[in-house]
Amino acid sequence: MTSAGSARGDSKSVNTTSIDFGLGPPTIPPEPSAGASHSTDDRPLDHEALLTLARKVEAAARDDDHERLTVAVQRLSDALVDHLSAERPQLARLPPGPGHLLEDGQERILELLADIARVVAQSPTPDPRYGVNLVRQVSAELSLQAEHERLAGIAAQRLSQ
């Protein structure tokens, strides 16, 4: 991950507004700017909606539908970037230990999405099961991250903004 100081100013950071598939490691964006959301009501998707998108990615991967998979991965990636941007202020207010653990979890999910995008970019996909397994891993990591953030009070704070 890119090193430039975290939201708390003390470790690895993230500094782009979207996931760069193929040009470098994925990064979590800084705090959102006005109008940066991809959702229809300008609010980032919540954890349940992200999990729904992940299930759509998984269904497309299982069906070996390359076009649908490409679109679904991009939608999930865009929605996740918006979601993570919205959470940056709350993460910055957490003590360093829990904050770093949550940031690491977010980065892990972004890295998995970048891995999926690389698999999808290969034509034809060398082993569809590999892509399905990566998608299942993203769903599992999203579920765990949502629970960890809920326990840290991030989800409730973010949804009330």
C-alpha cells in the first residue's frame, strides 16, 4: 500500500478516488468531495447493499458471464470506494489500534477486488473457479469488515450523516 500517513497521520495511507485496476496497488480514497458518490441519492451504499453487490459479482462469476462480471465488479468497486471515503472521518477518530485494523481490512478488500479485476481482464479467464473463489473471499471479508466496523461504532455513525 502507498505510504503517506493515514487519516490519523501515522502509518500507511490511501490517496486516490477510485481503484486503479492494473496500474498499481488499490488504495482507499481520502475523504469524499461534494458530488463524488456513485449512488443515486448521493449517499454511499451501506454494508448490506455492498454485500448484495458482492452476491451479484459472485453470481456472474459462477455463471461464467464475463460481460456481467466485468460490470458487476466495477459497480462493486465504485460503490466500495464511495463507502470507504464516507468512513474515513470516523476511522480517523478511532484509537490507533482499532483504526489500523479496520483500515487493514478495507485495504484487504480492495486488494481482492483488484485481483478479481485482473482475472476478469484476462480473456478468456484461465480458471473460472479461481475467480469464483476470489469473489467468495470478497463477500466473506465484506461481512467480517461490516461486523468489525459495527462493533467499533463506524456503521451507525456513517449512516446517520
